[in-house]
Amino acid sequence: MKRLFLAIPLGKQMPFIDLSNTLQKQLHFERINWVNQQNPHLTLKFIGYTHSDDISKIIEKMNEIIPQYSRFELRFDKTGIFGSRYAPRVLWLGMNEIPETLLRLSDAVLDAFDAIGFAHDSQNFVPHLTICRIKNLVDKVHFRKVVEAIEQKIYVQESVTKITLFESILRSEGAIHKAIRSFDLKNSY
């Protein structure tokens, strides 16, 4: 069995890496798990542990669905928090303007996974890149001040040309993501 997810791979983005590094310095005393920003990706569907028989079904279905959609642009230009102001759990980078193509593609992908027997995600799709996962905050006021001071600008900009099925291999030093298959989008915007 392989632990899988379907995602949009993003190139190395120095403004995003710089933001993460700056935040790590400002919040170094907090219990926070920082995500490695060297190879960012936007997850469309976390699949989880999957039998090899089902991998071929996934590939076949994605070969049908993904090429129907045109390439599009992503601009991650705002930060947000999952959880509440008082109990934040995840700090993320998102988009002020979510491309319509991304939303339609996400719906089609989730419907395709339903059709081949995978459970539908219970939460709405909120396209984001995780900056960190917050375990416990010593100084919530300081954390809020740091987050509120983040400049809202473009940290990641990418022309999306493909969607990739990844295997996530868990290691003590962090997960390794290995591409299994990529699916090209239509060559038009």
C-alpha cells in the first residue's frame, strides 16, 4: 500500500521560503511544526493509504478528467489561520482571487474519486499552502501581532500546467514526496 495525494506541484518560490524563515525566527520559542517550503504543492485530494489495484483506477480516471481543463495561473497573496484567533491550528498562505478553473477542476476530481469508491472530503476545498502547524502557543498575543504584521503580497505565483499523483513516504526527518504520474492540462488559458 502507498500513501497518496493528488496535487499541483509548484516551483521553488523564494518569497514564500523567505516568509517562512522570517516567521520561524519571530516565533522560534513557540511549539510549531514548520513545513519544508523547498517543494511546495497545492493538494487537491489527500487519498491516503491505497492498494496498488486502486492506483491504476486513479490513473485511468485522472487521465479522463484532467486533460479536459485548461492551464491557469495561481497567485498566493494572503495569509490565514485554520482554527480560531484564540486557538489557531494552522497558518497558511491562500489566494484573494481563486481561479474558476481551479474550483471546477477540484469539483471534478472529487466527483471522479467518488465514482471509483473513495470517500468524499467532508470539508470544503480551501486552496492553501500550509506554512506551519501550531501545537501550542506560549504567547498568543505575540503570535497574533506577528501574523497581523505579515505583508499581504504575492509570495507564490505559478502557471499550472499539470497535476501530479504523489506518494508520500513518511520519514522521521519529514515526508518525502515521490511523483507517480503527472497529468497535463490543456495547452490553452
